[in-house]
Amino acid sequence: MQDINTLPITVVEAGDKLPLKKYLMDFWKYRLLLWVFTARDIKVRYAQTFLGLIWIFLSPLFTVGVFTFVFGVMVKIPSDGLPYLLFYLVAIVPWYAFVAMLNQTMGSVEGNAGLVSKIYFPRLILGCSYALSSGLDYLVGFGMIVLCSSLYGKLNIQLFILFPFLFLIQSLFAMGIGLFLAPWSSRYRDIRLFIPLATQLYYFSNPILYSSTAAPHWLQWWYKFNPMSMIITSYREALKGNWPQLNQVGFGVFAAVLVFIIGFSMFRSKEQTMVDLI
């Protein structure tokens, strides 16, 4: 066994910013922590619950059921020729995953204050672990989409091909926003009060309750550049046996990657000083 006195010691001072190459090397070096934190998040989320993982099914199904009854049976909002259950399911499943990734990434450092203030590891691992644990909910939700699509005769190969790509883009987008807000959330508590309001406004600006084709012409640019709109619309097109519009996908990917780069840069520049604030 290697003597403890000969082990390398990493000293990180507030304000230090590691070179990007060294930071990524450290991330790879501590990669096993990613799986440890992911497993911990999943266990903690459903610990001491009577239904356990069944809640992954119940939460979106209850929301979709209410939407189907209110907006499908009563109001009869146009659904682009899709069954209302599928129309809302392919919107609610990605949205729930997006909100979970955003909120958990934003509070990843603050929520693990006792850990990050004592030992060093790339704090980005915490945000990535929350994204992976939310991915479990997304994967189960996708299973529900596949099951319901097959029951309605809407199961297409496009759905399986687009799923991993759209999940990656959504993860980058949600993590980018969460990483950008994490340092400011630690410094200013108002951020945590503002985010629910902003999330609600963003919810209604996405084609979740309605189809993007119902929006006026002068607003169509928003649905092209908005990554979540692109993701929801792409799923609905896949259910109809179509591929999403290439220009909309391109704009959505560009926006998601740009948001992630900005968020990652902000998080990395403030990562060490955040520890002194929590």
C-alpha cells in the first residue's frame, strides 16, 4: 500500500482558475465520482417512498391525463393530427427532465456545501451527476412514449433515432443555464425566488399546450431558435413519420451548445469562489 505521506496533495485557493486542459484531465481522473453521485441522487430521491420508482410514471401520466381531458376533450385544441395523449406526452416528458436538470444543476454546489468545502474535485461532476439521474426519468418517460405510440399505431423509426440526439441537446441546454446560474444563486438568494417565475413563463412560451403552427407568423423565429421548442416539435414530427426541419434543428443545436459554453465558462471562472459563499 502506498504510504500516505507520498500521495500527491492538491491545493486549490479561492480565485484560482485551472487551465482548461488540466480541468478536463481532473474531470476524467475523478470520473468514478460521477457514477457514485448519480447512484446517490437516485437513491435519495425515492428513499422512504411507498411507491418508489413508480412515481416516475405517475407524475407525467397525471399531468398528461389532465391536459388531455381539459385541452383535448373540452377545449379541443388542434393537435396536428396526433392523439391528444401522445401530443402532450412527448412535450411533458422532456419538459419535466429539463426542469429537473436545470434546478438541480443550479443548486449542485450549494446543495453539497459540506462536501465541496472539505475536499477537491471538479464541481462540474455534481452537475453532470444530476443530469444523468434525471436521464433515468427521461428514459422511463421515453419508454411510456414508445408504449403509447405502439398502441396508437404511431411508432416510427424516427423516434428511436432522434431520442439520444434530442436528449443530449436538452441536457446541454439545461446544464448550461444551471451552470451559469449556480454562482449567482450562491451569492444572491433572489435567484432561487426568481427561477420558478422564469420557468413558468418559459413553460408557456414553448409549444407544450399547443402546436407551434398555431403561433402567429411574427413569433415563428422564437420557435426556431428555442431549443426546447425544437425538441418538442421534433418528437411530434417523428410520431407523424416525418423528420424535423433541418434549419430548426440547426438553430436549436447552435443555441443549446452556445448556452452550455457560456454556462460552463461562467461556472469554471467562479467555481472556487463559490465555496467561500455557501
